[in-house]
Amino acid sequence: MKLHIQNNFTTELPADSNEINVPRQVHQACYSYVLPKKPSNPSLIHASTEVANAISLSQEDLLSADFLNTFSGSTVYSGTKPYALNYAGHQFGNWAGQLGDGRAINLTEVVNEIKTLTLQLKGAGPTPYSRTADGFAVLRSSIREHLCAEAMHYLDVPTTRSLSLMLSGDQVLRDVMYNGNPAYEKGAIVCRVAPSFIRFGSFELFASRQDHVNLKLLTDFTIKHHFPHIKIEGVEKYLAFFQEVTQTTLNMIVHWQRVGFVHGVMNTDNMSIHGITIDYGPYGWLEDYNSGWTPNTTDSQHKRYRFGNQPEIALWNLYQLANSLYPLIEDAKPLEAILDTFSIDYEKQYLNMMQNKLGFQIKKEQDVVLIQSLTQLLEKVETDMTIFFRNLSNVTKNNTILTAFNSIKDAFYNEKDLDETILKGWHDWFEMYTIRINEEAHSNSERKEQMDQVNPKYVLRNYMAQLCIDDADKGDYALLNELFEMLKNPYDEQPNSQKWFAKRPDWARDKVGCSMLSCSS
Ligand code: AMP
Ligand code: MG
């Protein structure tokens, strides 16, 4: 197995001078060198062939002892020196100080013809940033990360990727619901892949410590290597960088709202500087459309990170990034001007995204009304978001209102909930919708084709991940393989997978792991 290694991050940025692996505050350093803990009996559960290809690894490599040893943290690949990142963050709106990679260890950067990628193990043991935790990850959360990161990629949502999922062979103690019932679970390790793992919190760390030297070093490094098209110098360079992060973050959120993804822990340490989804913890997928929903039980009281609040929180997080970059710019006005564009741009992009979901090629401003009344209706009774939008493409221009309505009827969890007022609401909405699609020039089949490219048929429903985890816990990975393959083509009709195009079963409604998840992973 040959990796084309590169070490820009560790060559150009300051390291912690202490290499002893004990929890501590680390000053004036972007990272600490640390070795993964040797797993007692590592085994490969699954690898993503496509991610392997992106780092020039073959199918054969995936089965090699070298691959197993490197990506389980058993041996250190020659010429590399693993390290954990130092960063800070705001958690649930509160300043949390230094956090850092408590259980993630960067192995190396690798280069292919077009880009640099960083390889990072998650769950490979404690680091100087582990604080009181153990540095490990359990199988259930590792399956959730591996499957979802790849599923998101194939849904065209910007994301970190996942190369591999391994068992460590060790046991890890976890109190899943934080209710005093700790139990041993199988330990696992995922190898995540991204251009870098630099987050908003990486900048917050130095800004909070008034360490402007390292703040500048890190920002210059980030721009030089990851935003190389920004050629200007001085204050303008930092503003261009901030503007781009604002735009890519916004773009990512619009995608989340399009597919019904709820991140669950949008803390600033979980916001990638690349505008890609990072850190798959207690995330979830909207089953019934409910803007107030969050899967994260830790957030059940205030629901700060609920579906409908994700754009607002992204902006809040961008404010924290702006504050951190301020010392390099020393002028709040241009930063505020960029932040002010967020809400306006979001409205525009959200409208455009929803128009695409509804199959409108002609973009009309009045569509806002149609979209608002739709999202209000969707909230009235439990209505499956994925099924609703996917089946909506079956409506045709000459449909009666009733036929159109019947196309999406499968999306209702309980038809008995549809009282007269709600039925009237749907009647009025479909009346508007059928008039609206008749204003479109493209044919029914063209519209369907376009809608089916933005309204997925298959997403990683919360209960599907849980079924897969239950099997994997018993050593059966058939379902994991099946779901992984299916989620590679989420927009395609897959007749053999029809059973996964279905509403959440009743047993999963309030089950831990399905609709309720904790941060304990
Ligand atoms: P998260 O909510 O997963 O983003 O984690 C927040 C912080 O806690 C990060 O600094 C993580 O590295 C750290 N952390 C989470 N779980 C563990 C663990 N099991 N061991 C060590 N650090 C952890
Ligand atoms: Mg995190």
C-alpha cells in the first residue's frame, strides 16, 4: 500500500513542544504529536472503494495487512507523525475554551493529482485534548458516521468522507442515556477524510488567547493551501476568506434543509472551515416534517439545534468566526456587511432550492407564498418529508386536485389526522400547485426527472441506521453493506430496495437510537 504523503500542516504550523500524552492546556500550538493506541484485535468491517480511489488505493490495498494496521492505528505509516488538533469552541451557545481532538488523530495529508486530503482516525485513543474522556468511539456511533458521511456525499451534500470502519477488538464503557447505566460496547475506529479538519474553533482558540501571531499564521496557512485562488494581500485577503466561508457554510445549510438532515450539535468546533458537514454525532433525518425537531436528547429542552433553526445557528457561528478574525482586520464594518448578506442570500437560495424541489423551472417571486403554505401544512399532521417530495413528482399537469392529492397520500403517518380543515388546506394548496405547474413549459416527464434529482428516494432514516447497528453488534454486516450500496444512488429508483422507501415503523417512533440520541458515543 502506497500513500503519497505530505506534511504541510505540521511543517508550516507550530507544534506543542510537549510530546507526553496527558490532558492539558496547550498554548501557542496548532496541534500536539500523539500516537494512536494499539488496538488489541483490529478487524475491517467496511471500506469505501470510492474514497480509497481518491487517495490512490486499490481494491487489493483495502484487503492488505498494511491497510488494516494503518487505519486501525496499530502501526504508524512510514514517514508520518500523527497529531491531534488544538481548537476551542462555543458549545450550545456558551464559550467552552480549549477543546481539541479528544479522540481524533490526524495520520497524514496525502496528495492526488488534484488535491490534498487529510486522513484522520476517530476513536483511536486519548490525546492531550481528551480532558476527562477516554478517546475511544463505540461501534454504534462509528457505523452512524461511516454510513452517513458517505450517504451525504452521494446526496450531493458537502461533507467529510469516510474511508474505513474497523473494530478495535477492545471494549468501551458508555452510559448511553446518561442515566447511571453504563455498559460495555464494542470499540471502533473510523478513518475520516477531508481537505483539512480546520474548524471555526481553530481560529477562536488563538483569538480568545489574544495570540495574534498564531492566529495570523493559521489563517495565512489556511488561505494559502485551501483557498489558493485568493490572491490579494492584507485585510482584503482575510475578508475574501471570510466571505467565502460564509457562502460555503450557507450552501451547506441549504443542502441540509433540502434533504431533511439535522446535524444535532452545531457547536463552533463542529463547523468546518470548508463548509462541509463534519462530526456525525447525534444527527438525525426528518421523518415527519417538523421544523422544531432535534434528535439530540442533550438539547431536548431548548432545541437550539432543531431543524428550522440551522440557518440561524450557522449565522451565529459565523459571528463567532468573524469575532475571531477581527484582530487581523481591525474593522468590524466589512465583516458585518458580509454577515448581513447571509440572511438575504439564505432567503434567495432557500427559495431557489424549494422551487427546484417543487419542479419549477421558471422562478417566480410569488412562489414564496406557495412554499410557506406548504411548509405550514406539512407541520399540521405527521407527514413524511422524503415520501411527500418524492411522490409529488408524480403529479401531472392535467391532474384533478383530488388525483394530485392522492399522489402524496402515502406520506401521511395517520390518515385519521386529516380533519376537514386540514383537507381543505391541502385542497387549496393543490389547486395552487396544479395551476402553477401548468405555467411551466417543460413536460410532466421532464419535470419529474428534474424533481427526482433533488428529492431523494432513499435517505439514512434513523431506524435504518439502528437496525444496521443491532445486526452489526451481533457480527452481521449484511445490512450495513446493503444500505451502503443503496445509499450510493439515493436519487435512483431501486426496485429491490423499495422496502426502504417507507415511513418510519411505529416501533421506532420513540426508540433510543432512532428518534432519540445522546452525545455519548
Ligand atoms: P463532539 O461533541 O463530538 O464534537 O465533541 C466535543 C469535544 O469532546 C471534542 O473536543 C471531542 O474531541 C471531545 N470528545 C468527545 N468524545 C470524546 C471521547 N470519547 N474521548 C475524548 N474526547 C472526546
Ligand atoms: Mg466535534
